[in-house]
Amino acid sequence: MPTTALLNIGSLVTNDPAQGDGSPLGVIRNGAVVIEDGTVAWTGPSDSAPAADTAHDAGGRAAIPGFVDSHSHLVFAGDRTEEFHARMSGRPYRAGGIRTTVAATREASDEALAANLAAHLREMRRQGTTTVETKSGYGLTTHDEARALRVAAEQADEVTYLGAHIVAPEYADDPDGYTALVTGEMLDACAPYARWVDVFCEQGAFGEDQARAILTAGQARGLTPRVHANQLSHGPGVQLAVELGAASADHCTHLTDADVDALAHGGTVATLLPGCEFSTRAVYPDARRLLDAGARVALSTDCNPGSSFTSSMPFCIAIAVREMNMTPDEALWSATAGGALALRRTDVGRLAPGARADLALLDAPSHVHLAYRPGVPLVTDVWHAGARV
Ligand SMILES: [Zn+2]
């Protein structure tokens, strides 16, 4: 197999504490990465890199593992610019806005949904994201949820069944009937395309008993839970996620001490989605509280047309540092290794031998610039599975 070397990396983040400075980021000064067959074969100081068939000079730029965006909603159609415009012009946010996207998504062809998804994945890739999770949740019929997942499975790394995003409009007077659909016929049609099952556990969406029924039905079909939890208010979502062994509890905006304790001592990652608070003018969660308690934290965009229409992980890092009390090192770790943990992946989110060769070069001397220079497009080169994008 031909080998490729990236040499002269001013500051190389590996997320392998056994390397470099011994910090959780495992930073190697003047580092190099050697790639073989799409995976990392070697990392270390540039001046001791083994000979490779092809060599690229990073010119002293920083390199980081490709971002792992573990939470997005990219199978959709339609436009909600006006809703955002109104909200930011002083009208209060209403969760019913999802229905606008549901109507447009149902009307769109498979080809249109696939093209929109592809465009957003390209946009993410350009910004350094090399692993993406995405969901259904704008179909809300058996047919439309299954085709959303079929479209997602063709392009995204990780796919989640979110038939329980909101109660379908047709079931507004019969939410238990909709839960029966989500745990029955719809699940049967969707399970083959998904690895994960998710539910929006919130007042006005799905309560504790419904969420439990949805997640355990998914588990019985081999899906692993993740939960939209505690976004708009305190509630049972986080503790239910931990109890059921969910990979991740996402949002975690409103947490009691007992919620923080459950996350710190359970196996569930707390995934924070600062783009959502930003775009809805909501109060940010305090990541410091989770980190100090010992919880594992991931950062993700929640990219969706309603409440967080950003695909930028660097933007989320900058907000997490400025508004959520994360250090620049913690924020980068959460956007890479943390996302991988939330997706139970060991092959991404780090640059160590055996990992998929996913990395981003920054027009900056170190990863700290991602927070230090907010809004500046610092990602200059992206490598995915050993190939330059
Ligand atoms: Zn979401």
C-alpha cells in the first residue's frame, strides 16, 4: 500500500494522551502523520517520521482530528428564514415551526431530499467535519420516516430514527395512538436503516412514559437510544437516558443536581448544542458544571432549519468557550473525541495508529485559534479516510 506523509505540522492534536505533551489532547509540536490505506499508520515528531511514498508539507500550520458532528437534522426540505427573521425581530419562538418543515419534507422527492442532504454534508466537510450523524423526524408517517432514513443511510456516517420528533399533526388529538405507530409499524419500516433510536422528551412533545416506550421498543429491534433531553425545561429526559444506557443525552440545557450526578456516574455522554441556544436566544448550559462533576461532554451543531441552522463546528467551539465556560482545549476535545464517544466510535475523533485518517489543517499556529478567532474560516485542507477532500 502506498503511504502518504503530512510533515511539518506546527501543532498536531492527536487526542491520544500517550503522545506529545501528555495532555488529553496529546499535542505534538512539529508533528507528522503518516497515512496508509485510509488509516493513520504513524504519528510523532516530524523529524523522525518514517519515509513515505508521497509527502505534503503543512508549512507549520496546526492539524486537528476531523470534527465529529454527532447531532444534526439534515433530511428536510423547505425554508424557515421568515420564522428566524420574526423571532429575531421580537416575536416569541414557537416549537410548532417544525410542522412547516414536515409539510415541505413530505412534498419533496427522494432526489430533492438527497440533494439537500449532500449539499449540507459538503458544507460541513469544507469546515473540517469528517463524521456526521443525522436523523429522520420531518416525515412523521411510516412512509416518510422510512424514506428519510433510506436517504440518510446512503450518505451519512450514522443514522438515527426520530419518528418521535413531535406528534404528527394527524395525531394531535391522539398522542398515544402516534406513540403506538412509532413503536409499531413505523419502527418496523425504519429499523433496517438506522443504528440509533431517539425521542424528543419534553413538555409538548413526548412525556416520560411515552419516551420510555419508544426507546425500549427501539432497543428490542437492536437500536441504541439517544435522547433529546432537558432542552426547554427540567424534565425526566436525562435520567431516562442514563437509566436506559443511552449513548448520549442531547441539549442538557436545564439540569438539576441529580441530572448532573446521573450523567457524571452513568455511561451517557452529555451532548451540548450551543447553536440552538444562540439561534433561539436561549440561556446557555454551563458546561463547567458538567465537566467539574466528571461528566463526558460532546459538542455538536444540531444543524437543522428551525432552531440551529449552522453547520460550523468551529462556531460551536467559539460559543462553548465564550458562553459555556469550556476551555479551548476542552471544547476542541468535545467537538472531536467527545462526538466520537457520543457515537460509540473508536475509529474517529483521534489521530493515532489505526484510526481513520480524518484531519483538518488550520491556517493558524494552534487549535486555540478556533476560539480566539471566531467566525474566521481557518480550515484550509481536509483529509477524509486518507484522501484529500
Ligand atoms: Zn436535535
